[in-house]
Amino acid sequence: MTPEGKVKAAVKEVLKAHGAYWHCPVQNGLGAPSLDFICCFKGRYFGIETKKPGGKPTPRQLLTIKAIEDAGGKVFVIDGDTSALQRWLNEVNEPFIKAQHERTFL
């Protein structure tokens, strides 16, 4: 597995563990450019660009990142460490856990 492939595998595990929806668009030159992962979790839209350790987004990817952020989405560029993604998913999920807990004790 390539270094970037290992990062993608780690990201998939995090997304699966949290129950997030995700897909990996196939870039074939048709349509708009995209990132490696397009995701939704608890109504929040986010994209993920994976890179080998130390890798950086291309200029085209930076434009896509800006477009997603300008539209109100969240973007992660992950080159190995998934902790920021995991933290964010936990933060997004926290109100849902609290609401479920409160309903349990009503």
C-alpha cells in the first residue's frame, strides 16, 4: 500500500467508526474538481484531502478547499494524523449524545 493509501485507510476507519457518510469521487476530467473524500455527518458537509506524510495540496486542490469553505463546509487535509478529524466528529456528535441522554432520563 502506498503512503497515501495508508492515510486513506486510516481516514476510512475513523469515518466508519463514527457512522459518517462518505464517498471517494472518481476524477476523470468531467465535472467539478473534488477532494479525496466527500462526507456528511449529523448534517455537516465536509471534505478530506489525504496526502502522504509531509505532502501538501496542489494549487487546484487549494481552490477546491477554498470553494468548500466559502460555501460553509469544513475541510481537512490529512497527511497521517487523524486526531483533528476525530476531535471534530466528536464535537459535532456531542449535542446529539446529550439530547439522547436527556431523553433517556425524561
